[in-house]
Amino acid sequence: MIKEEADFFSNFLTYTRGTEVPAFFYRWAAIGGLGAWLGKDVYVKFGSQKIYANLYVLLLGEPGTKKSTAIKTMKKLMKGAYYSHFAAEKTSKEKFLLDLSGVEEEGEGDADTFLNVGIHGDDEAREVFIAADEFTDFFGNNILDFVSLLGVLWDWEGPYENKIKNGQSVKISDPFVSILGGTTPTTFSNTFPQEIIGQGFFSRVLAIHSKPTGKRITWPHEPPDSETDAMLEQLRKIKSHCVGQMTFTPEAYALVDTIYQNWSEINDTRFLSYSNRRHTNFLKMILLHTAARCSMEITAEDVVYANTILHHAEAAMPKAYGEFGHSRNSALTHKLLQHLDTIKDGEYPDIMDLWGVFISDFERFEMFTSLIQSMVQAEKIQLVNKKILPKLKPVSPVYSGTLNYAHLTKEEIG
């Protein structure tokens, strides 16, 4: 039941109960959507800069993990609250910039409007929410140039000007871009070159991973109209109340510093660039979790809540990208790890069992055993009594008092 005193994210998990979608995907769909919903109305100060609530969230999971359902559910709720800044389902970089500037393509609108707005810009912040359940299908062409542009726009302040075609320029006042996308590790790997993962756009992305729930629900729960109305009312209340600069209590202010000074980087070289953006993403998360309870004062508990959710997501980020960006055998390594991930405890295979599963992927048995040996040496898997098991990485030490897993559901904790 939706509770008036509960924060938006907790209510959203209640609202979406009774489906096969992982709760962690629902949670992050709500987080990404709320960031777009708030727009540039609310911020926290960071020196001379302002940090807003927009995030780049990418749900990554194998086919059947119900990523699309999570994204579409949040998108539908926002539409019900009359949010109107959704990006087109598929577009080009040039058309995206035209839409963001409020300019129609040549021949579609008034020439004076194009000149006055397209070249000189206007004073309104321009918002767009890319809610794409098939993220790689969103890009019409020049995908690498497009994602490079999105990386630039993540924290852009002030007017943004870009030449689009035929020497014409589009000037956008205060662009505000939010992303909630979904894809599979295989599609992701087939779309982007390996070296892109540590650059621009992807250093800003929060890669959210979840396994399928394993549930089989023939008739998913449909929320009653009363619950939908309550969720819409909570969104409207947050929008009207959360305006301007958020403030920190002294305890919250000190706790943010404690977390920043003691945070340990993700144990994966592919996320070195992400580490440089982590603090900004953390502040955005704090803003969102404070707004989710319709407050403008950030408390220590808001900081702990935001850090817990972000920390839990970061622990699974290497799984989100699979073996993308590692080696020439990355696709086969990822496939093998995914297979081991589906096996129940106590039923792990020996090498001949695995060979029977992967025989069609290798020309010779020696190539297969060589990969297994490499994975053991790299501590990606382990041999226990001749059985092959996933290798669990040690959890980085966490500073006391910065996490509270009571904020997560039992399903999310696993």
C-alpha cells in the first residue's frame, strides 16, 4: 500500500510489486526518472557550481531481465503527471540538438523563428529525457559522435552552441539531459568499441546490473487507480516543493566529507575514469533521495541512503559490462561467467561438464582449457575439488556508519 510518509522510491517499489522485474531495476528507473522530473528547479552548491539531479542510468542485463518494463513503467507514470520533455524514440545528433533548442528543421517552421532561436538562443533551460528501453536503437547515425556530445552535456552550464549542418549553428540555453536506457551486455559490446568504456560519456554512466528474478508470474499485478493517483500526487508535490538550493545539516555536511575521503575505487581498471565522477554522481544521488521525501534539507540519513544505493550498484558494475573491454577472449569469458552465474550452489560443473556446454565455441579442447587456466590465474573463477566456481572478489572496506542496508529490499540484497 502506498504510504504518504514513505519516500518516492520506496512507494514506487510498492507500486510495482507482483511482477518479474528485478526490484533494483525498478528502483533505478525511479531514480533516473525523478532526476529528469526535477529538471533544473533544484540544486546543491559545489563551490561556484550548481549540481542538478540529472543522471545517466543504463540498465544492463541478459535478455529476459525485464529492463524495458522497468523503464516503460516509470515513463508511463511521468506521462500521467504531464511530463513532456521526452526525446524521440530514435534520432540523429543533429535532430536531437534541434529538438533540444526548440527549433524545427528547415522547411518545417517559420524562418524568423529559426534565426532568432537557433542562432541567438533564448533564456529558457532546455530539458530532455532520453528514456530508451533499447538504448543502442536510440541513435540514428554517428553513434560515437552522439555519445560524445551527451558526455559533454552531462554537467554543462550556460549556453551551448554547436554547428549542425550547412554551417548553421544551434545555440541552446542551459541544456539539461537525463538518460534512462536499457540494453544487454552482448548488444552493448557489439555496438561500442572497447576503448570507449573509460571515456567521456561512459565515465559518467551508472551501469546498473541485475540478474533475472527467476519468478514466473502468469498475471502480473496491476496497480489500482487509487495507487496510481497517489504516486502522481507525490510526484506533483515533490515538483512544487523542491525548488532552489538544498541545504545540508552540519552532520550531513561532515558525513559527505567522510565518505569522499574514505571511498575505495571499484576494483576494476575499466572504472578508473568513473572514479573521477563518483563524487558528483554521489551529490546528485543525495539531492534525489532528499527530494524523494519532499524535503529541501539534506540530513545525515539522506546521505547514508544515497550512499547505500550507489555503493550497492557499484559493487555490480563490473558484471554490468561483462568482459567488455578486457581481452580478445572477452565474449567467451563473459558467456562462461554468465553460465556459472545461473548454476545453483552445490551443483557446479567440472571441466568436462563445461566442455560439453561450450564445445561449439572452440576449435580445440586445448583452446578451451587455456581459457579456463587464464581465468583461474586472473581470479575470475576458482577450482574447488575439481569443480569450477565463480570467484568472489573481496568487498572493499567501508567506513563505519556510511551504509544502511535496511534501505534495500531482501531481493535487492540477494
